[in-house]
Amino acid sequence: EADIYQTPRYLVIGTGKKITLECSQTMGHDKMYWYQQDPGMELHLIHYSYGVNSTEKGDLSSESTVSRIRTEHFPLTLESARPSHTSQYLCASSEHLTGGRYGYTFGSGTRLTVV
Amino acid sequence: AQKVTQAQTEISVVEKEDVTLDCVYETRDTTYYLFWYKQPPSGELVFLIRRNSFDEQNEISGRYSWNFQKSTSSFNFTITASQVVDSAVYFCALSEGNYGQNFVFGPGTRLSVLP
């Protein structure tokens, strides 16, 4: 039973569209993260948050933006999608920065294809 | 800076063979945490184990075992009597206790277990 939910699971959209990838967790974790990953390849941190109203950019530059208005919700938005944004986006949360007892908990991911 | 190396990009074994996935890490911190995650073809990341830098005791969980050696900065993962369902990409990750702001993932090792 998942404690962190991502929707949609798959998304195919046209170039120039605005999209929002949803991520919600029910564990009350303060720390949340977005990773970008090409299938089976390295994970790249693009955004993270320490808590409500806190957002930071990650190691990999991304044209996406995030918001954290509620503890449980950490949506990612692309204002104008391009084919280069085609990738898998993984959301995660943790009890502590170091991962807590169970490390980061990941959602199932959103596989985005921009045509 | 913290760094994780997984030198094996891809490994193929025949079912029932034992296989070891290597992980070598670099950190300047004395307190740190090491993790292994499994990513099956469905895409989600599944937490397998977390070890802290003060606990070098090896761990066994069913067919899985982990060998943590600080002297060689390694945290290797062995699957005994591999099964087709073990086919996945496996990621090793490091989080520093004092200086780390988030995880550093290794590049992953793709394991294929053939019937």
C-alpha cells in the first residue's frame, strides 16, 4: 500500500502545453523531492523542499517549478513542455534529510512523453 | 564531495546463480548512511536496506545479504540463488550525516536473470 502517490502514471502531451505532475504523501514527512530519470539510468535531483513554503533547486537544472503550500502536497509544473522534457519523474519524501529509518519513500513515478 | 560508484553497468546471470553487485562510496563525513534500492521494470524505486557508518555488521535478509566494509569504502549486495523476479536496476545511495543535504545515487547496475 503506497504512502506516496503520483498522478498521472503516464502522460503524452503536445509541445507547448502546460502540465502539472501531482505528488502527495500521507506520512507527514517534511522533506520532499523530485527526481528526473531516463529509464534505467541515473537519478537526477531537480527540486526539493524542507517543509511548507520551502523549495530549492537540485543538482540538475530544470525548467520546471514546484510549490509546497501544504505538507502533503508537492506538485511540479512545466509551463511549456518540450520534447527534451520527455523522461520519468519520481517524487520522494523522507522523515529526515539523511533518509530516516526507511530512507526515501518513492512514488511510482510519472512517465512523461512530449510529442 | 560525496560520490557513489557502481562499476558494473550490466550483469547477466542464469537463474539460481549467486550474484554480487558492487558499490564504492566517497565521503568526508564520519557519520553517513548507505542504502540500496531496487527499480523493477515498472519504474518505482523500492527501498531494500539502510546502514549507518557505525554499524559494520553484515546483514542477511532471505536471499539478500549486504557486506559493509569501511576499510575499502564498499557496500556490496549479494543475491543468492537468483530468480527471474530479481531482474531490475539496483541503485546504491549515500547520505552524509552532517554535510549531506540529500541523497547521492550511484548510476545503477542493471541485473538480468535469465531462466
